[in-house]
Amino acid sequence: MIEYRNLRIAILGGGSVGAQVAALLLEHGDELASRAGAGLELIGVAVRNVGAKRTPSIPRELLTDDPASLNSGADIITANKALLATHGPELFEAAEQVGAQLYYEAAVGGAIPIIRPLRDSLAGDRVKRILGIVNGTTNYILDLMEREGASLEDALAKATELGYAEADPTADIEGYDAAQKVAILASLAFHTNIPLDAVHREGITSVTIDQVESARRAGYVVKLLAICERLTNPETGEDGVSARVYPALIPANHPLAAVHGANNAVFIEAEAAGNLMFYGAGAGGLQTASAVLGDLVSAARRHVIGGPGVAESTHANLPVLPISSITTRYQITLQVADRPGVLAAIASLFSEHGVSVEALTQSAGLGTSDPDATATLVIGTHEATESALAATVQALAGHEVVRTVVSVLRVEGL
């Protein structure tokens, strides 16, 4: 049997993920080589500061501050979701021009295998919708609020203390990280390039403990959801893609409601395969390194066996639809004047905008003689277009019986 030549591996970055990949390669290199069919030789780790302390440590002779580029023709494995979401088409084109492959399983969901199932296993199916919890920091925060009654500020402080949140948590709590990931998932699921600036994004900074507790009483859980789906443009009748991130209510019996702590999960609705869920650690150096090494073995096998590799599928080129085109449900909490006739006035507003009320709860009798008295209404709607629901909320905010629109949350997963 003729042995294949050793495959040379270089790592760009020696942080938590890069250091773990290097350590695992050095520790389990022989076992990985037997799976790949070729020796795997780590030749260097490019870093900014050669003298910096790293955990786990990297042998000094492997460190360099002189990185190479994609133009070398080498296959690339990356966990950088921001890079892919912003410059994906350019990177794939550059790789194709030199016959290289770009692997990125670790870019979404950490250790969760989701890229290959979408790209390969479901390539013959028709994905209808993806609901994902793809940011562990925000899931930890919302889970702590739901299970322990912590405020968002206290939960964020705890997440920072445990290392789940960065010193500047903006990318997480404002939804930027999740938006980058849903752009990647949508591009794969719907074979369409999804620009990052076309993803509707809302973070969790407006979520209050009152909303979380109200959700629990109504049988829901608040989660930051990354959603992409294929739908019909109500104006043109043509198919399009929606990609969005926002905090939403999901039923307590939905599988995503049971995703606790800093874990991630991706729930896929496919035409033939039905409902599929992928669950696990969404971050962490060791966990992400697992996904990187999975890509490494796949890349090595391609070199040993030969062939052109896996091409990106972007043939559909569906238009990306605005948030106003989606169909969803709202839960609207209002503080209103506590007097007769208020319910009728509010019901009339909903009717005028073509939105049907599914459920209503109130905290007072709406009939007191005190002109300054207020009551709280929690209104759940049936499905309607986002544009109709948003117009309804705007009309409510301007009506004289409504003191304050306390909160508006979308309802998903029904």
C-alpha cells in the first residue's frame, strides 16, 4: 500500500480555539491521521505576539508572526462567522480560482454539526424554516432571568463573571453575533447569498423581568431567536427569503424552550425530512476546536481520495424580503385608562388594521370612577403580516385611551 504524503497544517491565531486545535493535533495526531488517511504535520501557528502566554501552551518553535494568505492555494478552515457573513462570496470565489476549499463548520453553533447537514445532507430536500438559538451569552442571560428571576443587568454581570460575555458585550446582547450566523445559515439553506445588512436585527436589551415572568404565566419562554425562512412576497407573489434576529416568545413545550444555559440549538423544518434539531455547546475553545478538527479530517480525506471537493450552492438567488413581509403573531402589553369603553376602542383599532385578537387578559375591572386609574392589558394576536401588526401598535400608541405601550414581543414556534 502506497502511503499518502504528510499534509502540512498551519494555524492562524493562538487564542482559545487556535491553542486547543494545536494541542489536540499534537496529542492525537496519529489517531487523526489514521482517520484521514495521511499524516498531519503541524508546521506553524501564526500569532500577533510570539511571547504571549497561552492555554494550552504551544511549543515555541511552532510560533511565528508571518502568516500566509488564501492565494497560496491551501484549503482554509475557519471559525470566523463575521468574516464569512461579510465577505463570504468573495472568499468562496477566491478559493475556487485557486482550486482550494473553504470549510467553516465551527462558524455557527460551535461544536454543533449544522453546516454539513444543511450543505450536504439536506441538499436534496426543501428547507422551509430555521429557528435557532445561536448565541450562548444571550441564552444564558435570558435563561437566568427565567429560572432565577434575575434582572437583565444582574444576569449580564453573571455572564461576564463566568466568561460567557466579553468586557464589551454589544455583539452578543444587541444581536450582531446571531445576525452573522443566521446570514450564513440562510445562505446555505436557501442557496442564496444573504447580505448581512439585509438581516433584520434586534437585541435583548429591552427585555425586562416583567416580560419574562408574564411569558411564563402565559406558557411561553423568551429566547433570542435567529430565524430564516422561505416565504411568498405578499406584493409580488414570488418566493423570497427572510432572515431576522429578535427576542421572541416560544411555547414552553417547544424543543427550543428547553435549551438552557449557554447552549445553542438549531431547529430545522424541512419539507421531506420533517423537523430536525441540533443541540449542544455553542462556544468554548475546546468545543469549537472539535468542529475545526472535523473539517480538517474532511479536508485531508479530499486530498487523499482526490476530486474537486464540495462546491457552494448559490443557484437560487432568491430575493431577501424586508421584515414587513413576514407573517407572525404579537403579544402586546398596554397600560390603558381604567374606564368603560376602553376595550371596545382597542378592539376597533385591531379590526381596522385587519388583525384578529386571540387572547386578552387584564389586571383591573376597566370601570373605576377614578379618572387617573390605569389597567394593564396583555393582548395576544392571531397570525398577521408584520406590517399590519406594526401599524396596529403604532395606532395603539397614539390612541387617547392608551397610556403606554409597555412591550411588544413576537410569538414564534407555534
